[in-house]
Amino acid sequence: MALHKFIQVAPYVECEGKTHLENVFLDIIENKGEGIILRLPNASHKGGRTSDYLKFKVLPLPLP
């Protein structure tokens, strides 16, 4: 059961390499997702901004 109609918790998926990352990312984009968050394997959870996480998404093209 969903907790909210617009929000859902994404599953944890361990990256198996560049091809796997690209396939997971494309699947998310094809299903109307915005992108993924990559985390360093040994990083602990921290509040606020940190270099341990990387947002991986498609940037919109600028309007002409």
C-alpha cells in the first residue's frame, strides 16, 4: 500500500558496473522517473549536503 499517491520509496540496488547503471537509469527515465541518487559504498548516512552522494539525472534542454 502506498503511503502517498505521489511519493514512493525507491528500492536499494547495488551497482554492478557502468552498463548496469545505464540500464537502471534508462528504465527509471522511461517510467517517468527523474533520476537516481548514487552513494559511496561505505558512506554512512549524514544530514545536509555531502560529497558522499551524487544526483544522476537528465537536465532539461534550455528553451530557444
